Amino acid sequence: MSEGGFDPTIHPPARLQIMAVLAGVHDAEFALLKKIVKVSDSLLSKHLSALVDAGYVNLRKAALDGRQRTWAQITKAGRRAFADHVKALEALAAVVDRMAAE
């Protein structure tokens, strides 16, 4: 994590969306994340890999209806990092609001 609570691993918009979804559910299937984030399979895989490498997401693979499926789940460290990142974004938004009010 970098200074000020901003996390460069979480900050890219697609990863921020992924983390937001995962923070609100027990787990999410790859296809659902792809639909929400609106990226290709390969790009979603790259984003998930970066989050897994950071220890923020766990992936689980299993067969369902004869097809291999992947589910993603946020980790405790990922939940903490996401919360810190959101707090940093909220603090930035508050500064902008104050400046706009002046």
C-alpha cells in the first residue's frame, strides 16, 4: 500500500469494481465479474491475478454443469485494504467538496 491509504493494486477502475463486488458477497463467479466489469476474459484474469498476488482475493475452481468455473472471494487482507482505499477516496472527495464550496 502506498501513502495516504491509496492502494495502487486496487486503484485501477476494473480492480476497484471487482473489490467492491467481492466486498458485498461471499464469492462471485468469473462470469458475473466479467459482466459487471465489462472486460475480456483475459483482462479479467490479469486483474484477478494481480489481486491474488497481493493477497486480496482467493480463487476457487470447480466443475459445474460439466464446465470448469472460477469463483473469487475477498480475503481478510483484501477487505482491510479495500476499506482503507475507500476511506482515502472519501477523504479526497471531501477536499474537493470543500474547495468547490469556497
